[in-house]
Amino acid sequence: MKFTKMHGAGNDYVYVDARSQEQDWPELARRMSNRHFGVGSDGLILIKGSDVADLKMSMYNADGSEAEMCGNGIRCFVKYAVDRTIVSSSNGSVSVETLAGFAT
């Protein structure tokens, strides 16, 4: 599985393009986030497709619980998606669906 670890203003997350794969995401978050036996991170952030926004961000804390959103995490999420041309920011905005609602 390909992943990227990114840091944003004190938080570090593992990012996975999950648009075409399914896993036991809570378990993967627990295993990868372990700072002694895994990659080490505050959690796992997934890039998913959305019917109502440009993309959907799903986020799991290091303990495997699903989180609504993280401001530092979403900034890195958009950078990840734009840098890999998953989405275009040509209009200066990217809309992201989260459990907490929409962010642009």
C-alpha cells in the first residue's frame, strides 16, 4: 500500500488515496500510527471520492476512532490532492466533504 506522511502545524498524519480500495481503516490507523512499531502519526487520513464535493476526507485517530475533521489535516489533504492532480485548484478553491460538514 502506498502512503504519504505529512506534517502540518504540529500534527502528523498518514495519507492514503482510498478512492479504489477498501481496508479495515480503523485497524490500519491503529497499526500505522503506533510510534514504536508503525510509521508513527496522529492518525490516518483517507482521500475518497464524493458525490457532493470535489473530494471526501475520512479521518481516523491513532486509536482507530473516526474523527470529524482536523484543520491541520485538511490543509495537508488538499495539498496532497492538488500535488498529485487528483483535483484541480484552478479556480482557487477545493471543496471537501467531511463528517463535520463541508470545507473549501
